[in-house]
Amino acid sequence: MTIPNDDSTPEQPTGGNVPPAPDAGGAVPPVPPAPPASPVPPAAPVEQTPPTQAPGYPSAAASGGFPAYSAAPSAPAPAAPTEPPSQITIAFWLYIAAAVLSVISGIVTAISVSANRDTILQQITDSLAKSQTNGAKLDPNTLTDAAITFGIVWAVVTLIFWALVFVLFAVFMRRGRNWARIVLTVLTVISLLNLGGLYFIGGVQVIAAIVATILIWLKPASQYFAAVKASRAPRA
């Protein structure tokens, strides 16, 4: 005999969380509570690393060594003085005056030698009479003319040469070249050796050169030469 299904019996659900069926006594066992969900920790803030190199420079890894650094800019060279001090200008014109006086002194010397021909002839004649010529007859007039010509040429060439040298080195001295100052000093000292044989114009020439040499060694002039040298020195 078939027993019909009892509609009072509840069907068991087929879902995920199935509650336990009541036992024969009708009591329902307690359902354990679900464990609370663990809280999700907040994401840690991303720490931004500052750049370790300046933009535009290759990194150490890319270059295979230490990072390249640009060299520190060199200090600018001091500007050269635009104008020499007044005492340099005065010394320059004194050297120019000494050069002009040197040329005038050469002309005066040539004229003086020609005017003293008789005196020179007498001196050569007396010298030939006292010396032994081994029978050779020397014409005193020929020797006198040769001596006068040589004296004139020597005086003119020498004094013109000195004039050109003074002008040349005076120009470089005015531009602040210390070596030109040294050369002018040496030339002035040498000119003192011939002071006794010079005429009045030659003496004035030497005095002008001495005054100019003293001026270029005073303190303002020395500072000018040092400033020009510093402006021409190479910089690292």
C-alpha cells in the first residue's frame, strides 16, 4: 500500500547555506554566526623619489660610470686698462723728443766733423810723420777725407738707429708691455756711457731719456703694467 506524501513535512532547501533540519524532538539547533569579514588594510602611499640628476645629463648607468658634471665656469679675465696714466703719456713723448734730438745731434755731429777738416788733417799728418810706413807714401788728404766720411756716416747711422729704437719701444711701452719698459731702461743706461762725448743737444737727449725712464718706474705706471699683464694672462 502506497503512503502518500505528507505535505506537512518541509522540503529541504537546496541553496548554499542550508539550515539544519529539526531533529525528532522538534528542536532546531542554533546556527553559528558567520565570521566577520576581515577589514582590508588601506593601500600604502607611493613614496616619490626625488630625481637624483639634473635634466639633460646622462645617468650613471647609461654612461657606464660616474655621472657627468659640467666644469665650473672660469672667472672672467679682468679688462685691460683703456688709457695709460698721465705719467706714461709724458714718458712716451719724452722718448719721442729724445729720438728727435738724436737725429738732430747726428746732423750736428756731421757738420762739426766737416768743419774741423783742417784739424783732422793736421792730426793725421803728424801721425804719419811719427810712424814708420816702410817706404810707403800715404796721402794725408786722402786719409783725412776717408776719416771724415766714416765719422759722418757712423754718427748719422748710429744716432738715427737709436732714434728708431727709442720710438719703437716707446710705442710698446705705452701699450703696457713690461719688456719694452726694461729695454728702454737698458738703452738709457747705455746712452749714459757716451754722455761725455756728446754736444749740448746730445746732453738734452740723454736727460729727456733719464726723466722718461724714472717716470715709467713710478707706482702708477707699475700698476698700469701689472693690470695689462693680468688682462693678457691665460685663464683656466
